[in-house]
Amino acid sequence: MWNFNPQNLVPELDPALPGQQTPDVRSGITAGAEAFERSLFRWAPQKQEHAYAEQVNLSLPYKDIQSLETRLSPEILDHRLEQNSRDRILAMLLSTCKPTNVERVVTSFPSAELLDSLMHIFFRSELSRTDSWIHLPTFRPQAQRPELNGIVVAAGAVLSTVSTVRKLGFAIQEAVRLSIPKIVCFPSHPQTCA
């Protein structure tokens, strides 16, 4: 039987049970403490690491658009992400942007065709999963909120082999994270209401 001594972080023997030997666990505890010190859980953001830091990646340079993956056949969905859905995603993203980033984002935000390709990249990856969280046969991009379409596009973008497209995906994820509180309001918690 073990008694835990938080002062020494070493288990003690129960005196009621004769013949026990105390195992040496100090090296394991030390290794665990060192691993925790190096872990991501100890990350403390720096001044330049904030919610708006990724906004510069919401634009995609033309040269990178040319190097993107093309959509594979057959089509995963019968429905495409059309221009009005792209515009709704863009409006949602702009609602989270600092004014200094708006012009850059508007002038070089990807086309509906590119966003549609990114959406299909994500859905293609979902086909091989056993725990897919979107029912593909009933998914209609035109009927979804821009936050859902945006996060699906972002999920496809982070799967890209092109670095700037992955950064675009991470930036969209952050913008969606910032926009969700604007649409979710709990009257019993007024601080959640925008």
C-alpha cells in the first residue's frame, strides 16, 4: 500500500505491511518534471503572438495561387462553394480584421474556385476517417453559415503542401475563432453577447 508524501514527491511504505521495499522513483519524477518544463503546455505567448498576428496571411499572393493543387476527380460533393458563399466568408473574415489589414485581404483573397478546391481537399481527407464530423451527402455549402464554410476551407488549406496556403488556413481558423463569439450569445451570461 502506498502513501503519497507531497513534500518529497516520493511514495512511502505503509508500516502496516511488513516486507515491502520502497522503489526508487526519483529519476522518473525528475525526468517527468524536465519533460514538462520543455513541453508545449509551458508556452507563454510573446508580445507579437496575439489573435490578430495571422491576419497578414489572409491574403494569398498570385504566384502561390498558380502553384496550388488542383481538385482530383471524382467530385466529392455535387455542390460547389459559389461566389456568394466566398463573399460571405470574406465578410466574416473582414469583421475580425484590424482596419490596416482590410485592403490587403480584400484585394488578394482567394477566388471561389480556389476555396472550393480547398474545401474538397478537406472532404477528400475526411473520406478515409472513421470519425468524420460532417455528413458529406447532406452538406450544402450555399446553405451553411460562413463560419462553417470558412473552417472547412481552412481545414483543407492546412493540408496543402504550399506553405502560404497552409498559413492562409491557420489565419482563417483564427478569424473563425474570433467570429464565433459574435454569433453565440447566452442571455444568462451577458459577457458572451456582442
